[in-house]
Amino acid sequence: METNKTISALPALEHLTKTEGESFVYRNFEYDFFPTPWHYHPEFEIVLVTSSTGKRYIGNHFGDFGPGNLCFIGCNIPHTYKSDEKYYHKKKQLKAKSIVIHFSLDTFGDSIYLPEFKPILSFLKNYKRAFDITGIEQEKISDIMRKMQYYKPLKRWYALVQILEILSTSDNLNNIVQDEIEGFNPLESMRLLKVFEFVKDNYHRSIKIASISALVHMTETSFSRFFIQRTRRSFTDYLVEYRLSKAQKLILETEENIENIAMRTGFNNLSNFNRHFKKRFGVTPRNCRTEKCEIN
């Protein structure tokens, strides 16, 4: 079962075939768990998660996702969505669902160069990164994407234009991949994904910089510098944040003892766990459970 969730070291080139008579890809996906490997493609992508929780990896970004998460991913940025452990158990009857749009400038033909399209063209040329879409824009675009499955090709194309019009004037775009650190070369991509995969499988154990450095065939100093350059955080900060996200889910979704949760997620000192947790979420683990602090 674990092999189903493994992130391959090198991103695969993905190609979704367009439906005949359409200039872009619109798909509704439903799985037991999200199966797509670490991949990239030359098209822009808009992805709306409608069911499932888990971890996503987009370029140098990692974070949680859940129903309603709406993300724009630029061209050739490696990414993958991995459902939580519970989705891999057949008896749970859970489903992972998403709506995905792939498009390029060619989707609009010569229309993209008309004066009316200028804001959209400027947006697509400038936003080569990835960002979350939040606020009222998230609500509007999610509603449009859900309705697009019922549209005929021309109306569906116009709906995509509507989405891009909303994005081109939005202030609610939260960048998650920066310009200067996108475009991984294969070796860097392989190294970073090895680290992500190792943490995913071993976060509950003691993890030393020396062992991680050896895993990717780098010195400790070189690895530390590489990781900060590619993720904008130290490896230690990344590991603590990953462990905290796992701990928070256990606190909210189970009745397990707080101290046991701390130990299970790699914190061998309860006071240290409490300190990191409060710094990250603004409340103590115990108060998080009673107040149902938001998963983020």
C-alpha cells in the first residue's frame, strides 16, 4: 500500500488529451485516493479539490489541502497531491475528487491579442508561479468550475475566460512558489523529492541533518544551503512544521492523549512540543482540541 503513495524522484511529463472540439482540458476526477505522481506539464493548471484531505507538493512548496482548496499552477512547475492515509483503506468508503483545467495561450487563438484580453494576457505572462485563490474569488471560481461540466464547448470556453478575468483583477492570490526558485533542474528536483519522501515516511523518528545529507549525497553545509535556497526555510523548520501539521490533525480527529500524540509525531519532549505548537497555531494543544482550532 505504501508504494502507491511514493513520490517518484523525477517529475513525469503529463499530457491530458483534449476532448474533440475543445481547445483546453476540463476534467472531473474521482478516485479512492489521488494517484497522480510528481509531474509537470507545459500548460497552466487550475485545480479545485472537492473531496479529500492530504498533503500537496508544488515546486518548493508543501502544505495541507482539503475540500474547497483552489490553486493556480504555472507552466512546467512540478506538483502532486497525496491523500491522507485513511483514503488508502478500502473499508473507509472515502473518495478523492477534484476538478482540473489545463489550458495554454493557444486555447484563445488570436483572441488573446485583442485589446479586451490585455489584462488576461498580462496576467498569464506575469504569473508563472503558483498561488492559492481565496476569498470571494475562490467562491466565484469554484462555482463556475462546478457548473462547467454541464456546459457545451463554447460556453465552457467562455467560462474559462470569466475565470481568468476574475483572476486578472484579484487581490486574493497567495503566492506559494516564487519566480526565482521555480524551474527545478532534474537533479535538484530529485534531491528535494527524496527529502520530502523521507520526511513523510520517517517524521515520527529522530531525523538528523547528517542522515538527510547522506541521502542526497551532499555535505551537511551544502545540503543546508541548498534546502534554504529552494524552500525559503531551514530543514529543521520544515521538519517541525510537518510534524506539527500531523499532530494538529490527530488532536482534532482523535481523542488520543496529547503526550502520546507528541511522541507519535517525533517530539520527544512535551514542553518542547507545546512551545512549538503554540508558536505555530497561537493556542496550546489542549486548547486547540477544545476550541477546534482551524487546520491550516
